[in-house]
Amino acid sequence: MFAQQLVNGVLLGATYALFALGFTLMFGVLRVINLTYGFYFSAGAFIALFLTRQAGFGIWAALPVAAMGAGAVAVALDWLLLSRLRRVNAPELSSLMVTLGGVLALYSAATSILGPDIRRLPPDLVASDAFVLAGLRVTTAQLLILLATAVMVGALMALMRGTRLGLAIRAMAEKPDAAGLMGIDTGRLAALVSFISGCLAGAGGVLIGLNFNAIHPYMGEAMMLRGFVVIIVGGLGDIRGALIAGLLLGVIEVFTAGYVASGLKEAVAFAILVVVLWTRPSGLFGRAVVRRA
Amino acid sequence: MIIPPWLDDFLWTYQNLIHALGINGLLALSMYVVLAVGQLSLGQAAFMGLGAYSSALMTLKLKLPFFMVLPASCVVPVLFALAIGVPTLRLSGVYLAIATIGLGEVLRAVYLNVDYFGGALGLSGIPERAETWMIYGLLFAAVAILWLVGRSGVGRAMEAMREDETAAGVMGVNVGRYRMGALLASAVLAGLAGALGAHVSSFIGPNEYGFEPAVTILSYALLGGIGTPLAPVLGAWILTLLPELLRGFSDLRLVFNGVIIVLAVLFLPNGLLSWRMKRRGA
């Protein structure tokens, strides 16, 4: 029972980490709390829904296409809402407000077009049988999530630490003006970072839609609370921190639901957020005023 | 006082709208006080919900009279504002914004899942004890107080903080104390609005205090601008009346509110009513 809960918690936490990764990347590089991020998550899930239901895609084809679709949405929204403010160096609260207004408009427009009902991916999309290993039960969907998270985190780490592009992104995270003077096209790089973040969110939307088998326009909004907890506990802009904090949050939520009351799991997540803000505001792994990407 | 019959009819027909205008005005002011010190709190709907739920429970379970319930409805929102404000207000502005959005989401989940709060059905059968004159009396008092505060040295300090916090701090403005004061005032106003709303509509539910109302309240303040306390109230009135006038578009009300915020931030940084308060020279 305990071990099974732990496994479930880690698998749930992997989805939280996947979701929060793009969010924290966006903050780390573009220095914006972009609240439209939750919408990319919904967008990814709906694109996958369309591809699998209408266009007959399998999950392996639908996942990357939906992720890139969400990435394109992210680039478009970033250009529409934030590129102006970035050019004039607007205060960070203005960009937060713009994305807040934008996301309300997007969610309510999506709800009035698509309807508020919960939709489901085709039932035969992934095999429904579960693997049993040493008494622990893991479904195919959960394995898929773990695999996809590991691949994407690995790819992101490799990109950030091992390539010139990653170096440019880190330079921009450190000091956008200086990066511009060094010949980095910061406008294009911002679009690219938006795209990567959007892909991560979109992939998260597909995988979580698959795991819980429920897709609706506001699903990204429900996820944002977890996103906030993960990026603050992990430290704003800290990718490794987000990964660990995501796994931690998943485990804590599963244990709260299993041993305390399932209605309180959001409250526990929020209590963690407040306690971390009281005690370690730069995140569990952060040092004061050190910026990371 | 004799009310002519046509006026009586009018008031009866549009009673709900008249209440909504007053309550939304109070909410817009609760947003205004935070924006006026250069902070962004999205907890107004959450504070309103706390005021509404705590006051409704005081009326329904403890059978307290309304004159005690109304002031007491501020207590819970203020406690939550302290719990969130103390750790976040010493950090950069994004932390308060994030924590307050989170607060709204969490409280919604708690109201939904805890039976004591009525779950998805909410609390119903709340006696309609708030009168129109109470709502408008409080609204008038709030505008008057905020106007006087705005004209005083405190208002000058608040404006200085909004323009340049470092400079204001160097000039001797106790930045932390003003931020906290603004957040607490905002919690009080939203709590009162919540209690009044609960006691005019007889029903409250978890979805009335979630993300959408939180953003809508921000759109009131941004449409009006924060030059004077009257501006956000007018913003609230415009955005409350508009869906009534354009009934066919009421589905798009939230889309419109969202677009207002985007346009206001990008193109109208001072709001629609951008005149500022006059102050005597110091």
C-alpha cells in the first residue's frame, strides 16, 4: 500500500514537473510570470484530442504534433501580448497583468466555442493493461508519462548545458542587454524559449489528459496552482529545482489524499507554498539573489 | 420619506443590478488600494469569498444579528491577508500576485470538497438582511475615506511608492508598512463586499469566488484607472452595466473583461479616467 502510493506519487509528480518545467524556463529567461502558460496546456490536450479523434493519429504521432502546436500558440501569444512590453522594459507586474487578462479571454472564448463539458481521448489509444512488478501496479499511460518526462527533461538539460544555443539562452537569462550586445538576437531567442515552453506545456496537457482521461478548456487553470507551488518551492527559474519540487509535490498530494482527506490536497499544496515563502523565499535549493536558468 | 410609485417599480425591477453595482464598486476599491501602492493582489475574490462564507456561517449557524456579522466578516479575510502578506510583501511583487491567485484556487477547492461549506451546492437560505442603503453607505464612506487618505501625506507616499519604490524608501517612506496596510484595507473592503453580497442574494457557491471574478475585479480597476478612488468605481459600473445593455453578448462578458485588461495595460496605462487628485502643496 505504502509503496504503491509512493509509485503513484512519483508518477503524478513527474507530470507536475513536466508542466512546471516550461513555466520556470519562461520565467528564468524572459523574467515574466506568464499566466497564459496554463492555456498552452489546454491547447495541447485539445490538439491531441482532435488529432486522435478526427485525424486518426496514434499517441506517438499525436504527442509531438500537439506539443509543437501548443508551442506555436505560445509564440503567437508571446508576440501579441509581451513583445511590446519587453521592448520598453515594462515593470514585471504589467506583463503579469497582460497575461492574466489574456488568459481569461482565452479560456472563456475556448469555453464558449468548445463547450465546458469534459471530453475523453479514444479509449484504445494506449493499452489499458497494467504492469505488475513486485506487487506494484503501473499502467501503460503512467509509464508513458514517466518516459516522456525523462526524455524531455534530458533533452532540455542537454540543450541548456551542452549547446551554443543553450549558452545563448543562459546568457539572456543572466543579462538580456549584455546578451544583445554580444550579438545574440534576443527577440528571436525569446520566441524560441516561448516555443520550447509551449511544447513542454502542450506535452504535459496531452499526457495528463491521458492519465486522468478528462480534457476540458479550464484544465490548464486547475494545473496552474501546482505550477506555482512547484516553481516557488523549486526556486523561480531553477530547472533542476522544479524537477525535484514537482516530484515532491506529487508524492505529498498522493499521501494527503490517501491518508488524510482527498479534499485537502490543494490546501496542503498551498500550505507548502506559504511555508516556503516564509522560510526559504528563493526556493528550497536557492541562494539569495542568485539568478538561474 | 415618500418614494414615488415609478421609482419604487424601477428599484424593484432592477434591485439585483443596483446591489451588484454597489458591491462591485466596493470590490473595485479593494483592488484600487493595492494597486495604489504599486502592488498586484489577485486575492480580492478570495477575500470576498472568505467574508461571504464566514458571514453566512455566522448568520446561519450562530444566529448572530447582522450588525455584528457585518463587521466580523472582515476578520477572516484580514487573517488570511496577514498570513500571505507577511511573507510575500518583503519580496518582489510577483510573489504576492502568485500567492493570491493560488489562495483563490485553494479556497475554491476547499469550499467544494469540505461538507461544512456546503460543497458544490454552496450555502443557501441566507436571510436577506443587507439593505441597499448599507451597501451604498459603505461605498460612499469608502470612497470618502480613500479620497481623504489620497489627498493627505499618506496618499503622497503611496503615489511615490508606485512611481519609484526605492526612491520613496530613501525619502523615508516606510514601504513595508504601507504595503501591508494597503493589503489589509483591501481585505477589509473585499470581506465587507462578500458579506453584503451573501446577505442580498441568499445563496453563495464556490464558483463565485474563483479565478474569473478575481480577474474581473482587476479589469474594473484597470478600466477606470487609479488616479482617484472614484475612477475604479466607475470602471466597475461600466463593466457591470455593459453586459446588461448588450444582453446578446453576455456569453462573451469574460472575454471582454480579459481584453479590457490587455488593452488597458498595453495602451492606456492610466485608465479611462486619467485625471489625478489635486493636493495642497506640502
